[in-house]
Amino acid sequence: MASFVDRHGLWTDEQEKAGQEVEERLRTGACGVVRFVFPDQHGILRGKTLVTGTALSGLRNGFPITSTLLLKDTSHKTVFPVFTAGGGFGERQLQGAADVIMVPDPATFRTLPWAPHSGWILCDLYFPDGKPVPFATRDLLRRQVAALGEAGYDFMSGLEVELHLFRITDPKLGLGDAGQPGSPPEVELLTQGFQYLTELRYDQLDPLVEVIRATCEGLALPLRSIDVEFGPSQLELTFQPATGILPADQMMMLRNAVKQVCRREGIHATFMCRPKMPSVMSSGWHLHQSLVDRNTGTNAFIPDGDEVLPPAGMAYLAGLLAHARDLAAFATPTINGYRRYRPNSLAPDRASWSRDNRGVMLRVLSQKGDPASRIENRLGEPAANPYLYLASQIAAGLDGLNRGLTPPPPVDTPYDNDSPRLPTSLPEALAAMADSPFVAEAFGKPFVDYFLTIKRAEVERFNLDVTEWEQREYFDLF
């Protein structure tokens, strides 16, 4: 009988070739197990680990996994009534905690440098009838990339990601620490920070940085630089640009690899935007992006003369600005991420742009004839689902191209101008998304409703807790 992949035509020629190479590699016994994983709605990897024989037999047939993994908030609680008709969606194939099928993308196969007995492969999700699961974000990004391709462009993006590293003093593994979510570990600093890009601070971290560098190299992640950032125990990593969905895949690999190798060293790595610690600095994810003209193979953002960007670049930029508020929840999807937007903080608080200004949302880096000309979006947080973040950029920029939008004038004072204000909280960002006809059209109303339901459940849980601020402010006063 033909395999699931063959019956439904799920692999490209490139994937078929990669699949044959993976099969040959597994037959040599190079790996004892293979981790089959998919990115969930939050950009968290979930999946199953299978011994090599089972992995080989199922590579082309996929592996069943419970659909409820797509229906959980950040505490891992299922927020949809899965045991009702339609499972809360009017979707028969999602009711009753039914299975969906993880289909490996063999082009993503890696051997884990820190666990060389283990293979690692990203998967896409399908229903048993071969139809893509509509809430799988990797496929959602793929569709946006295809839409941009129909307009004659490829999406090029490069990662610039900040994170914090802390030494674990108590892993909080006591019986009372379990929960949804459980107690986070207690930690201490690795550096005091506040000596931005200093050699001495870097050398303090060198042994751990070398572990991270070697891990990136082993996973074929195109690391460019590792820098000591402004805050205590904070690093910044930058990567060479790539096209299509590859940068999102690389971000998924990066976050999980760094967290896993650091934990083995007794270090807690976190991509949370603003940890609750004295003098901490927020972490951002600055997304550098441009378009490659499919006809010429060149960067469509290279200026010919004194212009900031050519017409295609300006229209794309205008689209990013026009939909910045509506799509903010894809770039900054956590409650904590909005702690970052403060005046004069190197994080934007309004939808503005300028050439080489680190206070605006869109920093344009371009020069006549410069093949690296690009737009840097400084809106995102490192905890964002990379597939939704990149998809939001493509959708907004493509709308600007299709409609020939013109951006407003650039600003010189990023925290004092008339540009539209960005959302200051996750509820405000979700409300902007819910009210946007553009987002409903670009991503489909069912997906938008699904995303809003999950994130609103997160907000509702937050609102039920009494914060330390409330206790300090009111407990003695009243």
C-alpha cells in the first residue's frame, strides 16, 4: 500500500531526496532514537521520541498525536470543550481529543550535538484524510510565503535575538512545586551586566558561550555573532539571513537547543522578554527583512540613488506600518512582552519609521547599491511564535505592495511624534486584532478566533491572580 505521504502528495522532490538520505542514515544505526516534533500555537516544540526502527517504518506514514496539544494555553491547560460536538470549533476531526498526524519534513533532520544518539526532525500536521490542520502555524507561514511568491518575491529575513542566562540555585523539583504552570527555578546572575559589549564581561561567559556556539554549528544554524548585551546575564545572537520558512525553523531550533544545552550545564536560559529581577533589561527579537525579486534574483530593497528604499520597499514598509497595531499580538504574544515598550528604552511605542534610528519600530538600513539593504522591525519579543511573527510581516508587507501604499514621513524623535500608538498590553493587542478585517482576511477568521480564544484564556488567568503590586499597594493602606 502507498504511504500516507505518497497517497496525499505531501513531499516535494527536494523532500523526497532528503527523505531517502534520512532513511539511509538511520539504517546505519547512527541514531538510537529520533525526536519527531512540531511547533505548537505558542512556538513550543511538542512531539514523540521513537526508536530508530519505528522511526524508519513511520517516516513516510507519519505518527499520530493528540490534537489537544493545539488547544492549550501557556499553562498547558486545554481551553476548548473538546468533548462536545465539533470540539468547540465545529470541526469534527478535532472533537473528542482525536489524533492528528505528524508528517516529518526530512529536510529539517539534524543529529543533536548534545545528544548524538538522537535525531531531531520537524513535522507538519495533517488530518487522517490528508488535509492540513488549519491551526498548524508552520503551514500558515508556508501559505504566506507562497502568496508572496505569486507576487514575484521571496521573503528574506535574518534573526537578531536577545536572551538571559542564569545559574540555577534551586531547580524547584519538590512535590509542592508541580502545577500548571509549575514553580520556575530559583537562579542567580552570571554577570552583573551594564557594561555593554565589554571584553571582560564576554570572557566571564566564554565557556558557556562556546557551548552555545558549538551547538549552533552542529545544527547548521548560521550564527554570525554573540555579544554581551546591556542587562545583567543578557546575550544577543545574530544569524545570517535566509529565505522562506527556514528562519522560523532556525528560531525554533535555536530556542530549544539553547535551553537544553544550558540546562545540562546547570544554567537556565530564558527567552522571556522581561524577567522579574532587579535592574533587568528587556529582551527583544529584531527581525531584519527584505524581498528578493524572483526575476532578477536581487534584493528588491536596494536604492538606486538618494532614495531611502525603491518603490517596492516603500510600499512594503507602508504595509508593515498600516497593520502594526492589528498584528502586534503575533509579534508580542505574551502579557510580559508589553513590559518592554517604554519611552527611550530602545523599544518602540508607536508605529513609526526612520533611517538607522533605534527608537522607531521600523529601522531602515539601506545605501545605494548595498546588497544588504533591509528593514529591521524592532517590535517583536523573543518568545513569539516565529511562524506567526514572520507570517504577519509577509501579510502586511504584501498588502502594502498590492495596494501601492505610501508610508508617512520618517520621524526624528521616535518617542515624541504623531504616529499611531502601539498596543500597551496584550488585551489591547487582541482587541485590535479582533476588530481588523485585514487580519481576518489574511489569516482566515477561524484561525483568528482560535488564536484569540487561547490568548484570552491566558489573560483571564492572569486577571484572577493578586499581584505583588496590589498586595504592596493596598494591604496595609486600607
